[in-house]
Amino acid sequence: MKSIKTYAGLTAALVLAGLSSCTDLDETLYDRTTADNFLQTKNDVYRVFLRTFEHGYNTIQGAPYQLQELSADQLMTPNREGDWFDGGQYARAHYHTWTIQEGYINDTWTLLNQGIVLATNSLEDIQALDPARFNLPVAEQKQLIAELRVMRAWYHLRLLDLFRNIQLVTKVKGEKIGPAQSTPQEAYAFIETELKEALPDLLAKGDQGTAQFQGRWTKAGAAALLGRLYLNANVYIGQDHYADCATVCQDIISGKYGSYAVESRWDAPFDWNNDQSSETIFAFPGSFGRSHWQYEGVCTSGAFPTTCRSATWASRTSAAATPGMRCSRATTSITGSTPSCRASLSLSFRSTPMMCAYPTTRTWATASAKACSCKATSLTTTTGIPSRVPAATRCTCATK
């Protein structure tokens, strides 16, 4: 019995010793980024700032798109012999017979409120920082704050338009539950105040720094949202604000916030180079200044080097290739290419993209033959070039 008691005593002592050595479980972590240590540079400030803009693109497609577009007159998603029926959800959106079980309604509410939370979180971060620490001019800090307020107002405005009784989120850090729903009148007043107070700190089109400013809010963007709010005031709150809408819109037309104009072609704002459209006030950017999944072709295999991927490739015979962005390759012999041609191709696809069109009936020069050089100013007309593409943007390669 004595030996058993001794063994039990030793076991208990070891357990107690183990427990006493494991009471402090804190450790120093070197691989974790937290809210306390993330902001280290000016680039980090912009990463925080742009997070809600990244999310914003998701709110103009998918569920919100389905809810807003299919319920209106311009679109419908018909049943195709059983395909695209999906339980009748598209038909119910079209006929306004939706139910509370529709996933796209809940998803729209969630997406827009997520955008508000992201904008508010970034807003609180940037409002609290010391701009001098990040080499950030005070005016630039105010500009970022103003853009976030406009972004948040954009989300709120769309929620008001769709749901009326919404939550007005102005604080997220330390909050455990969301605010109570506000009345349409309260939401309207909040959105109007946010836009009007933000507008003076925003940049206008043409101001320094706005040359590559796609997807960012400007004075005209905020004014356009104000115009939308005023235009629908009679529906939202039962008050007529058409005169206010006309004033704001006339300011945009008159150039108070930069140079804007109606295009001579109806489809110009939707064309491949719509980043240059004088009608565009706010738009989400993509690769090469546009949504790359809509305009980027497939780099074909063959002798032409894959290093020329910057020149968007698609089969010359592919009718599906987007007009204005097709870089058509020859279907006969491409046996070689000089570095100068490859460099020119890459240069021709800079921020304002150009077209490199290859005739389908010629044989390209090899490295030992005449040099292949692309000139963006070539006026040569080649097969397959859409007439809408300016001749100055075409380039061809000299042949043997």
C-alpha cells in the first residue's frame, strides 16, 4: 500500500507542477497583422481606404443586379425549355410576385450593408490617424474621408431606394449590435448631409491627381448622387425636390465640377474605351482600364512568344472576340518575331489600348528577314478592323 500511495503522490505532484507551468498561455506572435499594427506606411492607408471600393463592385452585379434590373422593364430572364427557370425566381422578379424566401433579396440587403460596414471601419481608421506619420497631407486625408462618406452614402441611398426602413451605420469599432432602423425621412436627411458635407473636400475632374482616377469619387460623382436623391424625394419622403435636382444637374452640365458632355454616339459610354468617355462620372475600373473578363482574349499557342500577353490575343477567326479589342493573329505562317516587334506590341497596349491587326493572308518575316516593327500611327487598313476604331490606333507588322 505504501508504494501505491507514493506513486499516487508523485503523480499528483507532477500534475500540479504541469498545471502551474501552463497557466500563462500568452505568447509573442510575429506573423499576425492586427488592427493595431497594420497601418505602417502611406500605402497601408490606401489599402484600408480602398477595401470598400473593392467590395462595391460586387454590389452592382449578382443579387442586387437581379433585384433592380429584372424587376424593371429593360431586362428579363426567360425560361429556356427548363433552363434558367431556377424555381421561378426570375419570373417572380419580373412580375413583382417575389416572396420573403427569395435569396437575392436577402443577399442584396447583406451586400449593401457589408459595404457600409467596410466604409465606416475604414473611415474610423483614417479619421483617427496622424497624417504626418504617414507623409499624408491634411488635404489628402480629408479627401479620403470625404470619398468614404460618399461611398457609404451611395450604399445607404441604394438601400433606401430598395427597402425604405434601413439602418444608418456611422460607427462599427467596439459595436456588438447594429442600430435600430431609421425612418425614410431620417435616412434621406442623413444621405443629403453626408453628400453635401463631403463635396467640398473632393477633387473635381481635371484636378491634379485625377488623370488615373477611375473608380474614385469626385465632386461630380457626389453631385450626381445628390441629384438622384432629389429626383426621387417625392417617392422617398413625399416631398418635391425637383428644383434642387435641376440645380445640381445643371452644375454638372455647366462644368462646375469638371468637363462632362453627352457623347455623339449613343453607345460610346459602353464601348471598349469608355474610360475616356466624357459621359462617365463614376465607374469601376478593370485591367487596362476596363473589365478584363469582358475584353481580354486568349493568348494562342504557336511561335509568337507568350511574353506578348500584354497584347490581348484571340483567334482571328473567332467571331466571339470583342470588336475593338481583338488582336488578330495570322492563320498562316508565323515563324518568328524580333524583340523590337514584341516591344512595340507591348507599348501599343498601354492605358489607352491600341490594336495590332495581322492579315490572315500573309507570311510573317522571320528573324533573318526584314525586321518586324509595329507602329501605332500606321494608317494601314487591314482585314477585320471594326470601323469604329480610329485609324491612328491601328498597327501592322511589315512583311517579307
